[in-house]
Amino acid sequence: MSLTFLIVTLLFAIFIYVLDYIIPAMGTKRFGGSKAGMLGTTLGLLIGLISPIPFGIIIGPFNGALIGELHRNDFNKALKAAFGTFLGFIASTFKIYSGPHLFGLLYCGVIRP
């Protein structure tokens, strides 16, 4: 393996790692969430990762956004922002599974840019 390949792979992995935290917060903002909802999403994601409950990584950001938005909005607006978090998580999951496959196809020369 060449050093260039390893550096590109490292940069790609760091980029995906950062997007895992940004995309659910962007979903919250897109559906009318505030900074409190975005912060709740990020904290809920971190707590959901370390919690021993099943599906904690899905439930954590949703509940974090809901709790963060309830401080400023009524329940319906908070629920809409929390749903945006869920959609952001789904988009992030799709990115995780499709990104490496596309990178592999580009690297192997199956798809030419």
C-alpha cells in the first residue's frame, strides 16, 4: 500500500466521523429546531452511544432534540424538530453504508470520474 492511499483513507474516515455528528444536528435545524435542539441532539447521540439499552443510538438523539426543544417551543414544534433528527440519523446511516462502496468502486476503476 502506498502512503497516498493511506492518507486518503484516513482523511475519508475522519470526514465520515465528523459527519456522523453533524448530519443529525442539521436535520434538527432543517425541521425548525433551535441551537438547544441541536445541542440536545449531539448530547443525546453521545449518551445513546454509551447507554446499554437497545437502539440507544436512535433513541438518544431523538430524545435529546425533543428535550432541548421543549425548553423553547410547544410539544408539536419540538416533536417536528426531533423527527428531523431521526431523518438526519437515517441519512447518516445511508452515508455510512454507501460511502465506502462508492470509494471502493472509484479506487478499483469500475467507475471513472
